Amino acid sequence: MNIEYMIQVKENPVLNFKNEPMAISDIDELERKYNKGKEFPKAFREFLFLSGKFNNFGFDDLGEGLDELQELAKDELEMAGQKIDKPFFAFSVYNSCYSVIFLDETKEDPKVYLIMPFLAEGGSEPLIRPNGWEFTALVNEHIHRVKNNIPF
């Protein structure tokens, strides 16, 4: 795969731990399952290709894999009585707040959003909130923080 966006991931395969890449066939399977067979945005495909099984810069897939993370996000939305009509893919979770990309957006380097099912249920936060980053910039910021021992 030609890497255009995830240059920092490619250049930092080992920080505290080694990135574990995902095979193209596994990426294709995720796309079939979660995006009706359409390719994910290019930046996200590169991320999966270089570090989709495990990454060394703080995105948490719970150790059970990305399928488990998608199920957890959907379960928590249902438990909180919330619904999202747009197709999304979660790539990180912290305190039941999910970092996601929306799969119906057309940018090769998608914007990142937070989905907060339980905070939205209580009315203290909206269900969906832009986090202010495009995917590549967020990944690069995480790598910068790990390399410089800066908390997330």
C-alpha cells in the first residue's frame, strides 16, 4: 500500500511497543462488514494497514480487536437509549466516549468525532461532537505525545 497520510506511523513502528499491522484481507473484511464493501477513507486504511491490530500511540481497541469495539459502541448506544443513523467506525474508547469516523463522509483524511452515549442520555453533552481533528493530525498528535511523554 502506498502510504500518503500515515507517514508518522510508518516512521515510528516502535515507541513503547511495536505496532501490529493488519492484512489487506482483514481490512477488506472490516469494510464488507461495516461499510457495505466500500473502502474506508484512505488515511484510515493506511492506519489499519500499519497498525490495525495494535498501535503504540494510545488508541485503545480493548485488546479484543476492532470488531469488539464496534459491538461495545453499539451496545452502549442502545443501553443509553441513543441512536446514530450515520454509518461510523470506532477506533478508540475512553470512559465510554468513542472516537469515530463517519463512513458516509468522502474526505480521504476524515474528521474525527466523539460519540458520548451516556453523557448524552443525561443531557450534559450532545451525542455527537466534533473533536476538532482530522484523522491524520490526531494520530500525529498522539505519536508526538508518546514520544515526548505528554499525557493525552
